[in-house]
Amino acid sequence: MLTLDTATRRFSEKFAASAQLSKEGRDVIPGGYSRTSFNFGPHAVFVEGGEGSYIDTVDGHRLLDLNNNFTVNILGHGNAAISDALISAIPSGTSFGNPVEEEAALARIIIDRVASIDMVQFSCSASESVLSAIRVARAFTGRSLIAKFEGGYHGFTDPVSVSAHPHGGHEYGTDSDPLPVADSEGITAAVVDQVVILTQNDLVGTERILRERGADLACVIVELESGAGGHVVLHAEFVRMLRRVTAELGILLVVDETMTLRAAFHGMQTQYGIEADLTVMGKIIGGGLPLGAIGGRAEIMQVLADGRVPISGTHHGHRLALIAGIACMTALDEAAYDRLNAMAGRILEEVGEWTAARNSPFTIFGSGYSSLAYAYCVEPGMTVETQRDHWRNVDADKTQTFSLEMANRGFFPVARGEFSLSLTMTDEDITSFIEAVKGIVTDMES
């Protein structure tokens, strides 16, 4: 039987060069590298380059990239349109203290696609744009509190680094009355006290809390399908309630589409039939370069235009990121989304039918767009409806075993149990992934 010890030993042997670089990096970088999310079991896997759907590691292995820089690389690696656009731009300069015409060009692309957005402001990352959205919401409403969902990840900044990665315990409160808990030392109690925590898909409890705290709430920030904090699909009825109640109470609804903008040509909001007051974007809009944005109704964005909320950074609206973003978003036409989602649907269907037939507790889940999740549950038939289901229903050791063995067999997902697809993937790539899943599950359950 394939165990965690066996998978870890195989991983350490296969990626020994990466292990050595991780060790050496710790002398000059805390932890060995600047993103702790790089960790894949005992250490990160270092990469030399990528081509299309694949990455080449320093250990001499080529892996099907199911990480795609945590959903960024929707066009795969080395996309010609992005590369050509950047190479053409670089000789005329890379960084200016002046605006460039590409900023409005990318803004218009976004505005044309997302119905709720009248105006856009760019930053260097979605994390920065979350901060911007919170400040804008507070200025527009005159209120100070924000609400977010337990397990909702919106970057590492203080206001949203609260209950993003909970892992059980009485300090988190009850299911219907969750309590805010800082994810890190260095976040003050005063910051935590400004955050109201909600439970995903809890229709009654969420509405009750919003009505109890609504007079002080500037905004509710939500991922319509959560990612890094734990993958949860929100029910349509729940999302409609959230939109209705926030509108009634004058609370701005901030939809974080950092990941879900890859779900549909018009964003995931369209799939739920709602319009956000503010939308946070990142990842794919920069075409692989650092770029974030907020967009929203003109009356709300006016607090930025008239100077009530001054937000400006040295690299905001960086020319190269805008150019890469235009190339990427232009390539993502409706046919591209259809193909990505068809590949995701095939994985869900084929793996789902196979695991159900063998009554396996392994599951791949998601709404069917090109960012999916997997987990080994404690028992067959268990679901993940809230963040708390992750710590109650998921066998963490078996899920980690599966992740390590995926890397051992030539596939590179996100180790915590997520994966995303790129347009360069072929039907054969999807078939090989499905067969690898079946092989690993069989070896773990034999």
C-alpha cells in the first residue's frame, strides 16, 4: 500500500537537487524562498523553465504543470503573443513616471467583460487591490467594520489575514457564530476587532449576522468559489441572499475574482446572476506579470477620482504588466473558456464516476471551471460545503500522500489539494492525468 512515508521518501529522492537548493536558500532567505506556498511536502520543487503545459525542474524532470503559478498561467508557459508583445516593448523602456496608453486599453477590456464594472484602478497585486477595496468601501459608506468568510483568502495583508486558514479549536467559535482569529502573529487585536466572520453556505446564520452588524459594516468581501483558504463552492441561493441583504443594508459587496475571472468570459458573477459593488482582480489580468485591479460602479470609484481616497504606488499601472495583460485577455475569447471548462468537466465526470463505483473517499470537486480541488475524505460520500468541512471531513495525511505521489509520477498540482488547467493542455494530457489519479488511488487503497 502506498503510504505518506513511502511517497515522501520517493519525493525526496526524485527531487534531491531541489532539496539542496532549499537548504542553501535558508542561509539568505527566511524559509529558503519568499513564498511559503511553494512548499510541497518537505521542500519546494525548483524550476529551470517551462514550455506550454510543462515545467522543467532542476532535478531533470519534466512535469505537467497543474499549479500554473496558482492559476496565473492560463495560457501555459512561453505564450508567443505575450512574449512577442513584451519583447517589442522592452527596447523603448520598461518603467516610467508617466501614464501609458495601455492602462486605459486594458481597463476597457475588463469593463467590456464584467457588467458590474464602470471604472478600473490598477495596482501590483490582488492583495494590494483588496486593501484598496476596503479603504474605498469605508470611505464610501462611512462605516469601519468589514465582513469576510471563514476560509476566504484575500491576500496576506492585516485586515484579511483573519480566519483565512483556520484549523479547528474553540477559539474559532461555533458554526453559526464564528469568531475572528488572526492567522499570524504581528496582527493587532484592534485589527481583528474590525473583522466580522461569516460561514460559507450558512443561509440563516449569515443573514442574521449581517442584520445584527449591518449598521457598522462597510463591506462584505467574498470569493464566489474559494481557493487558497480551502476550496468551497457557494450555493446559488446563498449568493443571491448575500447580494439582496447587502444591498438592503447599504453594505458594499466586494467580489474577489482574483481566481474566478478564469471561470467565464464575463467572470463568475455572471454565472450567479449578480453584480458586485466592487470587484477585485489579479492573476490572469497581468498575463504572468504582477498586476492587480479593483473595478466598480462609477459612483463608488468616484472616491478615488476626487482624491478622498488617495491610492498610488511606484509600479501601479506598470507598462510591461499592462502589455502582457492585454495580450493574455485578448487571447481569452469565449471559445477559450469553453475549452478550459470542458476539460475540467471531463475530469470531474470521469474521476467522479470511477471513485463512486469503487466507493472511494477520494474526490475531485469544484463547480466545473478550470480551477479544481481534490481531497481524501475520512469516509466516502463526504462533501466540503464550508471551510470547517476541510478540517472535519478531509484526511490531511492521505491528501498529502496523493499530492506527493502526483509529483513523483510527473504531475505538479498545488500541494494543499488544488490544480488548474491551461489552454496548452491537450486531450492526451487530461487522459494521462485521469489515469494517474486512478493509479495513485488504487495504490493507496490496495
